[in-house]
Amino acid sequence: MNAETLREKIGGSWARRADGWWLRVPADKIREAARTMLAGGARFAALVARPDGAGQLRFSWHWDLKGTLLSIETTISSGIPVPSIVDIYPGADWAEREAREYYAVAFEGRGSTPPLMLREGDAVGILLGPEGRLQ
């Protein structure tokens, strides 16, 4: 399958940027998009979580399909669980664990999120500001 066909299968208004194709979706659509990416032969490349400056977290999932980067993003309010794709793409495990440790994100659908860099029992959210708020 090529990137154009895969974008059509996922649907939505994809935007062409210098670094590939981007789509903004509600959080509850990420698992469906991930399944479609897998069926289309796309390779999971990365999950990036970062504060958006307005007290929310911006998540962007990135896939590579034959040299074309396909990125899907959503914004989630602090404290709201993020759908996990680790059962669809096991390679997302480290990225989800990292986001949990940095921002205390709970990933919905995971059996557990073992520490990646922190020690067992350490508090998650090491990049959160005072009172556990996004900076």
C-alpha cells in the first residue's frame, strides 16, 4: 500500500508539511488509526509528548511508510488517560513509558507501565512543575 492510499483509508484532512503528512484527530481515534497503519504496512517510528503551553499535552505518533512520514496528533488535558497502542505496535512501549515518567500520563488499555528510567516506586511526572502542573 502507498501513503496516499493509507491516508485515504484513515480519512480526515491530512496536511502536507516539510516533514511529511499530518492529521489531527480526537484521542479516541488514535487506536483505529494505528490499526489502519499496521494493516497498511507502516512502521511505527515514535511517540512524542510535550506541553502545548496552554496546560495540555500534545501527543504526536509518527509512522514511516516506504520513506514517507505519516504523523497523527492530538491534544489531551492533564490527567486524562491517553489510548495506548502498545498492543497494536509493541515498539510503542518505551515511548509510552517515557511519557508516563515525564508527564504522569496514564495510558488506557495497558496492563501495566513499568518504569523505564525511574526506579520502582519513584514518583512519575518528573517534568511537571509545582503541584504537578504542566509548565
